[in-house]
Amino acid sequence: MTRRILQRAVELKQETLVLEFEQLYELTQYPHWGAYVTSDIKEVMEEFNRTHGVKSALRVTIADIRDKERPPRMRSGEPMQAMLKAFDQCAAAGADILSIESTGGKELTDRALLDGDLGGLVYGLGVLAANDMAYLWDHIVEIAHRHRVIAGGDTACGFANTAMQLAHQRMLPKVLAAVVRLMAAPRSLVAIERGATGPLKDCAYENPILKAISGVPISMEGKTSACAHSSPYGNLAAAVCDLWSNESVQDVKLLSGYTPEIFTEMLIYDCRLMNTALRQNAGGIMRDLLVQSDHKMDIQSLVMDLEVCFEAARRIKESGADSYARTLAMTRLALEVLMKAYQDNVVEFSRSETRWLKQLNEAVQSLPTEPGELRNHLKAEYISLFIPAEYGLWN
């Protein structure tokens, strides 16, 4: 796959690109397996650099395997040690950028999503997930610095993209998925605050908010990720990207070749257009067209409008360093945006979506400003889903 992708890049005169090796569960569980694959990929990349002058970087995304048992042991369990070994060995084997889609707090947020419980989501993202990010990224950044490679970033895929896909399948309301989209930004920001420098990973649709706060370069995926999943952000996602990406592509044969090289060609042509717009001082025009083509087409895309992202960045900064306060601020902002869109008839809200919007808007008014108080009000069954000490909390 690597050889075919790079050969297509040569044929299309694409001199620079980033490849990503996103590990399967087993490749992280047995770290030397993932390191072998990393080494093999890097060998081909270096060959194409020598023979064709193609400059490429390799992002390795380690799998979060800590939910092997439930409730998961996020710090003390053997899976955590395997993950750290995987980062270390892949960095030694040739990875240029280290990333992960971490899932700390997901054992609570999955249940809260299915219950439509805003309080559970705020606690899971604003306390559990944020605490886990701080602990995990301290280790990742140390490994990256030791090997002189880049600590890339994290994503809220396991939270916001889970909600997006469940909404797409009509198993959750879109308004809830839209709210979770903004709620997830503060926990992803923690990676940057702990030393991640980007380019942030592509399936983090919260990345424009993080870029507005920190200025880090971001990778984004949109219409060219339809090979893996559908999303309401096809063009919108490209508006402020630094790297334009696709998602996991099944390696199957089509008329013009195998799918990874075909999707590489699609990305190359997209990037040519974007770079041409920048060179001709039309970047702002293209950015606005990308946003305007999408941002009123779906309830979820409303919260990814760049004006909303900028306002989200401002409110996160205003909320101070506390991730719980930041998450609460994002919950309120998302519902403000959705309520205004409903009142102004910007997009169509079904009867069910309207009912959910009003219920969530009432629920946010009663959320306490202190995480300890919220924890006391969590459903009894939620408490058994996680181990407080594994998040640096007392029982």
C-alpha cells in the first residue's frame, strides 16, 4: 500500500505528503508487531525519497487498548504499559509524529449518550477524559522528546464522532451530537497544553477551535473520508486545514488502481486547488465558500461554523484552566447556537429534534458549577462504570 501511494504521488508530481499508520488493537497489544510494520513503512518512504525526491512524514497512531477489562484501569493496568511501549518502539522504528485517539472517560460517556444524560456527558468529558489526557500526554510527550520526534495530538473520536455516527443512524438526536461536538473540545486541548505541537490528527473535527486558541497546525478530514464514514462536514472541514486527509481506506481494487492510491489522488487535487487559492490571494474566498456550502445543511454543522469555533475558543480561554468549567461553557454555547438557529428557522428541526433541544436547554440550566457537586448527582449506576483512582480522583 505504501509503495502504491508513493508511486501515485510521483506520477502526480506531489513532492510532500504525510502517511498515517493507525494501529489495530493487536498491533498495540504486542508492541513489537507495530514497530515492525512502522519500520517496513519507513523503509519504503526513505527509498522513494532517495530515488524520486518525495519528502514524506509518517504519523503512527497507537490504539487505546485500556478498555480490555471493565471498568478499565487507565493508569495501573498492563494495557497502559503496552501502549507506552508501543509509542516508544514505534518512535525508535521511524515514526515522525505520534498520535492516539484516547478513550479515557468513554466508559461513562457511552452510557450517558444512550441515556441522553447531559450531566453524565459533562462529567465524563470535563473531569474523567480531561484528567486522563493530562496523565497520558505527559508520557507521550516525554517519549517524543526522548526520540526527537513530534508529539502530534489526540482526537475526540471516541466521544463526538461516536455521537455523530449514532445520530447518522438515527439512534441519537442530532442536537445531542452537535452539543457533544463542542463539549469535546476542552479535553482535546489538554494534549496541546501538555506539549503536543501538531499537526493534530484528522478526525478531530474540534481542531479549528484548538487552532484558534493555540495556533497549532491541524489535519482535517471531510468529503474524502467518506470511504470510512459519512459526516455533515464534507466541505466545512477543509476551511482552515493545514493538512488535508482521508480516513481508513479498505485496500480493494477498483478500475484505476487500489483504493489507498485512488484516495491519495483525490487529496492531491484538493490540495492543489487550496494552494493555488492561497498563492493567488484567494484563500479567504475559498475558505468562506467551503463554510457556506455546508454550515446550514445539517443541525450538527451549525456548531462547526468558523464564527462559532472562534467564539468557542474565546469562551474556553475566558473559562480559565479548569476543564470542567470549559466543558460547561461549551455545553451552554452549543445550546445557544442551536436555540437561535431553531428560532430563526435556519435549518429544519423535526418534532423529535425540537423536543430534545428544549429538554437539553432545560437540563443545562441545572448543571452545577463544581464537578464534585455534579458527581454527587450522577446516576447511581454511573459510579460503578469507572474507577476514580485511575483518574486521580478520590473515592
